[in-house]
Amino acid sequence: MKRAVWILGLIVLALLLPFFFSDIGRQQGADHTVGLPWQIEADAAGNSRVFGLVLGRDRLADMLPVLGGEPELAIIVAPGEKGSLEMYFHELRLGFVLAKVVLTLEVSPQQMAQMIERAPKAEYMESTTRKIRLAPEDRVLAESLPVQAISVIPTVNLDEATLIERFGAPGERLPVSAERVHLLYAEKGLDIVVDAKGKELLQYVPPRDFARLRDPLLAALAKREDSTEGALPSAR
């Protein structure tokens, strides 16, 4: 009787082991493929590879099998803006880092207008920002578009010292308020927003397109400085 139970146990173990090790392999493979937020490969042509994706070249369809998850796809339109086509992941594991992730797709103004016209539903998010759901046929079109930028919001708060330890010293450090500072890595195509009262934000673009992140910051800082100087009393 004991021998029969022992043999049965070995059979059950033999059946379960392949599933156990294949699951571990999938998890390890996903982590290895996706990489970590500070693993950025840039080349002399101004391209960069992050999370297994070459920004501005690889399509959304190339990225979905790498990231997995159950993302939302929509056009996000803030007041006064043209809008952007985004895929949003509520939570992803990037290596051993948990984060919210947004992929911004490269879409022409004409394609954007046609998608909005065909959209079956729109809803309001915070304030007057609209989230426009795509028609089913536009989902196929969206997956054929290249990923233009990636935004990552880690679920844990990271201080500036920790970020610099991981990413290295930034090329520029731009404080925008008493609580927020931007760490700019032009050669990597990376802008890290350090927020003392909120979550940090990592924004990735191809290094050749880094002006898209940097120029609006400089313009906002210049505008703030002009406003401050205008408010000062004139010397008599």
C-alpha cells in the first residue's frame, strides 16, 4: 500500500514539474526581455532601445507581446491641445520594478482626426480632459503605428539621490518649483521628474527628439522668470 502511494506521488510530481519550471522560465524570460528603466541603449544615429523597444521605429504590435498585461487604448485630449494616442498599462513589472506605463504612438493629424470622427464613445477624465475610445477597426491601425515615447510612473517613491545612483549624473538639472525638479539626460532621451510630494515620472523619447521634452521646460522657466521680474518694484 505504501509503495503504491509512493509511486503515485512520483507520477503526480513528474506531471507538475514541467508546468512549474515553464512558468518560472516565462517569468524570467519576461524580465530579461523587458529590462530595467535605467537600461537604455543609445546609438550615434539618435535612436534608443528601452524595455526591448526601439523608440520611433518599432510598432505597438511589437511591444504588446513583450509587456503583456491588459492595457487601455484611447485618444487623450486636454483643453487647448491636439490630443495624443496612448496605450495605458495600470501596472507592469519592468524587471523588479512595478510601474504604471503609457505608450504614446506616432500618428498623423489626419489619422487622429479620422479616429476621433469614427470613435463610438468619449468620456471626461480629470477637469475637462477627454478620453476618446477607438472604433474596433482603428485598434488594428493603432497596432501598426510606431511607439513615439514611453512614460513610466513607479509605484514606489524614489528620491533624487537614488535616481542619480541608478541613472548617473544628469546633463542638466532644472528645478521648476520648490517640490519638483527635472533631471535631463539628453544623450539617453530621458527626462526624470522628481516630485517631493508625489510620484516620480520617467519620460523616454529617441535622443534625436529630446528637444520635444526640453524646449517646453525652458520656455516655461523663461516665462516664469519674466513674470517674476515684471512683478518686482522698479528702482527709483
